Amino acid sequence: MGIVFAVISGKGGVGKTTTSANLAIGTAMEGKKTVVVDFDIGQRNLDMILGLENRVVYDITHIMDGEANLSQALIKDKKNENLYFLAASQTKDKSVLERDKVKHLIDDLKENFDYIFLDSPAGIEGGFEHTIHYADNVIVVVNPEVSSIRDADRVIGLVDAKSHKAKAGETVGKFLLINRIDPELIEKNEMIATDDILDILSVTLLGKVPEDKRVIDASNTGKPVILHKESEAGKAYRRISKRLCGEDVPFEDVENAPSKGIMGKIKGLFK
Amino acid sequence: MSFFDRFFGKEKKKSAGVAKDRLMIAIAADRENSRIPNLDQMRAEIISVLEKYISIDEIEISKERKGDMDMLEIEVVVKSTG
């Protein structure tokens, strides 16, 4: 029976789709049979990020409408035989998602895959609820800036209210992924540090991903950063994926904390 | 403000600390506003009362604070008969 992860955020543009793509590839690299589903109906993007946009024939709305079955709509990745992808439609609107049909789809996926990632749309409408309903865990993607953190708190507050698992008295895992950390700004105390974000949101840290210009290049070419061996963000996603697969990996030192130097240490004494 | 910060004239508080303080206050207020005990039950009861008289499409309940006044806003969308 597979494990379902909903990848959510309050605010848009924080890197949900990038995270979904990279973690799906990462867990597939770890040998888990993985599927990643784009739930952002009407704004499909995951296909581009994965470089699979030319392979989409059927999407999730065709499954909802009964025009295609799951095996017809699933797209197998060329590079990794463990990785499959289910696209969102670019045209139809969110109302095609019906709760019973979504449940049926997710049950099917759980039977056939080890790891199921649901790339949620931003905010709290439509597709977001569908990804929460049947998720075993949620991964909340946040950037170290005020609006993203505030909106994340709002969605975290909604998870238990919307989750079937929570209603049945079980615990839904809530994990935080801090994306786009700028070590220089952290060093200068001009960006909110991880510990402070965890203080405010009180959720479990899953991982930290540094700002990395290669993410743009990766989306340009449809080759996610986790496949770029020299990319810092890619390395972080690799480690987070291993963590998701149960490996005990120490947290990424993206903030470069020890490089304070002698003056920093002396200053520390006088605080 | 540490001794050294003062010594080197760094009087201004760094913005990460300002962000944290502002967030703590904003989020505490958000949480307070979104917290109504037994909201689901209240919603269900309101719906059952209203449905004796009209058909309802949607009901939205939100809590708001205006100045020192707490307001509970209940928005009911009535099913169109057309």
C-alpha cells in the first residue's frame, strides 16, 4: 500500500511544483515506485518541469470523465523506470474533480505505487482540498519571507479539518520544506532563520533547500535540479528524498552557520 | 542589542528579527480569528434551521475583529430557483 504525500503551500510561487518533481525523481532514484500527480487543473506546469510535456495524451480530467483509464493516462519517465506522472489538464476547470472519483483514483494509485506525490494548487480552493482529503502526509513548502510563512500557517491549520485520516482519529504527518534559503542573507540576519520559522509554525522540519540559479535552467530544459550533480538545491532534494525513504540523513547545512569566524564568536560572548 | 553592536554603531535591528516579531503577532491574531469551538456543529445546526425555510447553496462563516469588537459573519448563498 502506497504512501500519499500532498505538496501544499499557502502562497503561490514558492516552489511546490519544483519540489514535487524533484522529490518524486529522488524517491524513484531510491528505488521506490513513484507517481507524481499534477492537481493544479487549468494551470498544468509539472509536465514542463519534468520535461514530459510532449508525452501527455490523457490527463486527470479524462480519468474523471471516464474517457481514459489509469494505465492509459500514466506517463512513464524515460530516464527512470520507477517514475510515473499523471498530468493536469490545461483547459478544463477544477470542477471536474469529484470527491468520489478522486478517492477512487488515489486508491488505485496506492495499490500500484510505493510513493504518491500530489502537487497541489496554491491557496485553499478546489484542488487543494482534494489533495488533503486522502493524504497520509503533507509537505508544506515555504520560503523564508513573511507572506509565505503567514499563509503556510493558515493552510497547516486547515489540514486536520479537511483530512479524512485526521477525522478518523489518525495523525496526518505535517512536514516543512524551507525553499530558497539565501545563506548570505541568513548570515547578515536579513532573512528569517530555520529555527525561527519552526518556532512560529511548530511543524516538523523535512529539509532545507538553498536558493539556486540552476532551478531556472532546470525548468528551461525540463531537467529537474536533482539530476544536476553539482547543484546545491539538487543535492538538498536528494538528501530530502533519502530522508523520505527512511534514511537518517543529517539536515542540510545550507545556512553555512559555522563560517561566522572569530569576530562572530567573540560577539556571541557579549550577547 | 549586544555590546558589540552598540560599540560598532549598529543601532538598527536586523530585519530578520523584525520579521519574526511581526509574524508572531500576525499569526497569533490569525489563529485567534480562525478559532471557533465546534464550528462544524454550529454550521450544521444553522443549515438545518435555514433549510426549514429556504434552499441553501453555500454557507460561509468567518470571525472578524474590528477594533475591540468581535464579529461573526455568516454568508448564506440561496439556491437559485431559475
